[in-house]
Amino acid sequence: MPDVDRARAWLLTVNGAPQSYVDLDEPTHLEFEYAQRVAHVLDTAAEPGRPLDVLHLGGGALTLPRYLAATRPGSRQRVVEADRGLIALVGEHLPLPEGAGIEVLAADAREALEASPAASADVVVADVFGGSRVPAHLTSVEYAHAAARVLRPGGRYAANLADGAPFTFLRAQVATFSAAFAHVCVIAEAPMLRGRRFGNAVLVASHTELPLDVLARRAAGDAFPARVEHGAALARFTGGAAAVHDAEAVPSPEPPGGSFSVG
């Protein structure tokens, strides 16, 4: 769907739900709040301008790969997208600029992650939704350990998740990634974390300390300010939730009607 306010900007929807927003003339413009929060993670992953090696699980219209190619030229990015039809659609109507350094692979995200070399990525970004739900096989301790293996020392994992009160899924995800990583935080709007609405939260994990103060300042300065939950506050939020293994993993909850719809 074209954006009438921006000359070459497009909204991609899948089954009526907004999936990606791309401005071909301004790839650093990020329309969705969760994308802005993942961008904060990318921006703070290394000194400004330094190229990164990034594995993206879930492609959509390649919003964040385009952003990184513009902000960190020379980055090597591999994007894994299971939907071949979507890859073809985006390639035809929203082509990548020449020399972007972005490789798109048609494959299952978990399988591609497990096949990736150890210590091969500075950042792993997960934005995978089957319909409007995160698939179960991308929510387990085994999956989290696979992501940890692929990251270099000091690397970061960032995932777009969706949940609402009582946050059974999000609490379990914090516990799950805490079982595989030494440091975990969650970036989300305060009303969402207070249970007032269903929404997106970005989970960030690393074996080394995260730049929490910088992330908090950036998130607070967004058009829709967010906060960074970590440490004791995040432990209280998690409330003793147990880590999830493959055998009992379930998809993220179905969003309430109208939560992510267009029109």
C-alpha cells in the first residue's frame, strides 16, 4: 500500500496486519516503533559507522537491513525469510539498492540459524511472525543457545515480540533467554508493560553488559517513548516464570481483534 504522504514509501501488510514500512528514498526513516527500538540496538552495537555482520531472522520488506546498509555502509547482512512469494514480491516492487551487501535466503529461521557458523554475527535480529504469532520453535532455550553460539563475543540478540497482560509469553521469554545469556533487557512502552494494551516489546540479550543508559535515553526520546526494563525490575516483571524448552514451547498469543490491523 502506498503512503500518500511520502513519494516512494510503502506499507506491506500480510493477511491485513501491518508487517513492514519502507521509504525507498529515505531508508533511515523507521515508521514502526519496534523497528526504532531495534535500530537503537544496532546503533549501539559498535562505534558509529563501523560495518557489522548481521543475521536477520525474518525479512518482510527488509526495513532494518536497508536501515543498516545506509547507516553502516559495508555491513554484511544475511536475511532469512521462509515466504518465497514475499521475497519475490518485495524484490519486484521494493528492490534493494545496488551494492547494499544484503543477501536474502529462503529458509526456515531456526534451521538457518543452526546451520550458521559459530561466532559469525555481531547481531542477530529476530522478527519472525507466522501470521501474527511468533512460531513456537523460535521461543525455546535450545533456540536461544543456538543464537548465542552464532554471536561473536560481545554480540547482541534482539527480538521483536508481542504480548499483553498477564504476559505469560513475554515473562517466559525473559526467563528463557536469561538461561542462555548473562544480560537481558526489554524495551517497551510503559502502558504496554502495565498491561493496558497488547503490543510489541523488544527483547535484547548478550553475554556482555548492555549499554542500558544509552538505550534508555534513546528509547525515552522516541515519538512514542519507551522504557528499558532490566535487573531487579525485570526480575520482578518476570515473576519466577520458567524457561521454555522445545518440548513445551508454544507460539506467542494471538493478538486481540484489531490490535495490528489496517483500515
